Amino acid sequence: MQEAPKKLKVMPVISTDMKDLLVPGVMVEVDAATAEYYGAFVETALSEEDAWEANADLINTALFKEYEKKRKEEQDKGGDKNE
């Protein structure tokens, strides 16, 4: 009978030297100011105004789809007065 493979215990390699940043398997620990300097905290969130505008687009699309659905139903019944 074959023996089950042994699991290797891998310990993370953590460095504080920026030279190790490109070394595979090494995590470089930096303070918040250094991380921000290197662009780790780039703000990509929408502004509140942009979020409301996007929401309005969704509402308008939903209302338009509902309008088109009702219009098609009326058209199928022969009750469309716009044609």
C-alpha cells in the first residue's frame, strides 16, 4: 500500500526591504506612508454624485423597459393609438 504524500509546511517570507519586492514568494511589509507613495491606495470609488447619476440611469432604463412592455402588449391587442 502506498504511503500518503507528506504535506510541506511553508512559512511565509516577510521582508521590509523594497529590493525584495520582485522576489517570488516574498511579501514586503511597509508602513502606510510608503505604501501610499508607491500607489497602493489609489482611490477608485465613485463620488456620491456619480453614484446617484448611475442609479438614475438604471431607474430610467427599468421604466423605459416597462413602458415598452406595456406598449407591446397594447400593440398585440390592437389597441396602440400611436400607429
